[in-house]
Amino acid sequence: MDAFRHIPSVEHLLTHARTGELIASFGREWTANAIREVLAEYRQELRAGMPLTTDDEILITRTAARLNSQAALFPVHVINATGVVLHTNLGRAPLSAQAMLAVASASGGYSNLEYELSSGKRGSRNTQAENLLIRLTGAEAALVVNNNSGAVLLALTALARRKKVAVARSQLVEIGGGFRVPDVLRESGARLLEIGTTNRVHLRDYQLALEQGAQVLLLTHHSNFKIIGFTTEPTLQELAGLAASAGVPVIFDQGSGALLDTARWGLPHEITVQEALQAGADLVCFSGDKLLGGPQAGIIAGKKALVDKLRRHALYRALRPDKLCLAALTATLLHYLKGEAETLLPVYQMLSRPEAALRDQALSWQQQLGFGSLISGRSTIGGGSLPEETLPTWLLALEVRGPQKLLARLRASKPAIIARVENNQVVFDPRTVLPDEDQYLLAGIRTALRQIKEQ
């Protein structure tokens, strides 16, 4: 009990000289609340029997650490050395330099988000992005929302509420964060009509669904898994023909946002948005931050009559994008229209890097560090696009005791470095390390290794 009696008061700690620096940085009220939290935590530790001291300096140091943690900017820049090009946990697609400039221009002051400069009247925030998307995809109309889950939810809510929606069992997917297609259907008010089997669905299954009252056909991208072996699914063109004859729309959750043929980089062909529309899909929903290479966004392209229904729906206002998203998205779409997407979008710069260049970079790391070994490896596409597909690469491999300790130290670097463990070695893949990040990567590795050695 003596320790409890000697715990200083909040007011006492607020008068300490070091606390003055914290008050100057964080304000008196925030600092006082942090002290209260530290003291409450301290009392709990004492009750648990931990041998602690009630020294003012220790309590203020803990308060400073708490305040700095609470005030940390989020998200912050990290170096992705995992080789996963579209790493969902690391923010997926990095933006091009032009997209970043567009965001800075739109955010540094006021913008004409919903203002027509030519007429001086109120305008639509979607106009420029929609015009670019129409030119790129050949769609009659387009709409942008905050992410692809929102795009699918809006489409189903506006077009399929209280209606039967036919979905193949092979496409009732769950992706990251517990997002499930059946859940989205339920939230939209649509009624799920499951057809086919897990591995095989035939055109006749969709025909039967139409006879049973299905009023919408929904196709979803497999996203993050493959079904292999004894499998079959009708083509989008076959389904579109069947749906057109029955007078019902086909909604295709294309997901990846591919506008270019991924076969160019030695990957399987991913159906593009343009191909999906040409095949007869009435609406195509896709992401902005996957293979499109832009910001997080959900994009809906297709028949004007259907897109207009979505635009008028009350849910659209809750899902519409902000000025930063639209600035980055329009800059990204312009790369495609100018024919420069392959050279200026980081996603495609990474996918197109030759093995020789990757080996040279990994070798340069090894030579500058003076240790480690070069091994061949595989880079992953990731981000719910081209599931299980990889590209050949070269890795810098470090054999250390306790690889997880090194990973933890690397994550504590500034900027944080995210690597991975393979065969009990910590490996770094140059494919996803941006051109100006090498010096920070090597400095972070040296510091982390030195800290582990000094332990």
C-alpha cells in the first residue's frame, strides 16, 4: 500500500518542468488526460503485484510516449519489400507522380468539385471522371463511388431490392475483412437464388433460375482464390445473351479494374472492363486501386438507363467519392487515354520489370550491405486480382537468428520496412521497392541488425 500512497497527483505532474514541453506540444487538457490514463494504468500494474517505482520521471516518460503514440499521423509511408504488388494491408496501388500532384492541387485550397467554371453554376462532381471512363471503356455512362463493395451494394439496392438475384455457388465469395457476397445481397434487400454447384455451373442453371423468377443475374470475380480441376462456368457473352432474351440485366463484379491485357507481362489474361461491356454486361463494377492503378474507388460502367437509376438513388449520396479521390482517379484515367499507363503507373512499372533488372538491384543491396545472399523467388500480384498468380524475381536473403525479431525491428524503422520470411530467412523483393527508397531500405536494415546485436 505504500506504493499507492506515493503515486503523485495529476496536478503535481502537470507542474513538472518536462511536462511543460508536453503541454507546449499537445495542450494542457490532452496532456492532463494522458497523465490520468498513465496513472490509472500504473495503479492496475501495482495491484497485479508488479514491482514498480513511483518516480516522476518515469511517469512523465510514459506520458510522453502515450501522447506521441496518440498523435502519430496515420497512415504513414512504409517501404514494401514483400514483393506483393497490390498489398491490401499496405494500401494497394501506389499513385503516379501526376496523380499525387492532382491530389495536392485539389486539396491545398478550394476546388471546382461541384462548380462549373464556364457557367458559374452548380455542377456535378462526377462529370470529368464519367467522361473519361466513357471514352476508355465504351460504356454509355459511368458512376464513381467510394469503393467496389459500395458499387456492388448500390447496384443491387437500386436494381434488385425485393427481387431474386441468381448467383452461381462457385461465385459466392468471401474476401478480406469478412466481406461476403451473400451479405451484400442481404443488405441490399435482394433475394439470393443460388444456382449450380461449387465447381460447376451451366447455362441451363441460369435458364432455370430465370424460370424460377430471377430478375437479375450477378457474376462475381473469384478475386482471391481459384477453383481448379473438374470445373465449368458459362461465358459472360453466353449469359448476356440469355439475360437479354429474358429482359433482365447482368451485373458483373469485375473487381480488379483491369483496362490493359495482363498477358503482356506473362500473366493469365484478366477480362478487361472493355471486354466485359463488349460481351454484353449491362453494368460492370470494379475497383480503382487494384490493376487500374489509382486511388480507392468503386466504379460502375454500363447502360445509361441503369447508371441513371443508381445516380438518383438515395444511397449514392452516402457512397459518393470526395475531391481527393476524384483528383487522383481522373489523373490516373488520363494516363490510359494518353497511352502512358504502362510507363507512368507504378503498378505496371512493377509488373513489367525484367528479371535481370531485379537481380541487379538485389545484387547492389547485397554489395552495399556486405552480407546476405541472392536467391530466386516469386512476386505475388495480390489485392484480389489474378489469384495465386506470381512473377519470377530475385530476392536478397538474410539468414539471422530469430527472423521475427528482425521483422519487428524493421517495422519500427522510419520509414517502416515490411519484409517477409521464406525458409527461415528474411527476404527483400526489389520488385515492390520504389526507385527512391533504396537508401532508406539499406539504412533501416543496418540499424535493425545493429540493434539486435546490441541486445
